[in-house]
Amino acid sequence: MRTFFTEQLAERDARLDAFEEEGKERAQYIQYATSMWRGVELWAARNGHELPPPPFKTFPEWQASHHTHD
């Protein structure tokens, strides 16, 4: 016989599993997007082009601005 708390724990575990899977998929996409961006930078350098700075913050810049809002 399942108790209320057992059911609550099972539901929580299922939500955590889904959240973890989403995080893994998001990390894979970030790796994909980063490698594509790096490929564009390398292509530009090989062909004598100079790209403007990326339109987003670097990780250290993002960390600094993100933590100042805490």
C-alpha cells in the first residue's frame, strides 16, 4: 500500500529526473552552438576576415553581472 508520502516522493523523483534530462539536453545544445560559433570564427580567420566582438557577454562578464543582481 502506497502512502501519501511515498506518492509524493515518487512524483518528486519523476520531476527531478525530467529536470535532469532537460539539463543534459540543454548542455548538449550549448556545446553544439559553441562549436558552430567557433567554426565561423576559424573560417573568418583563415579567410582574412575580422569579425566584430560577439553580441553577448563572455562567461566571466556574465558571471560578474549575474552575481551583482543577487
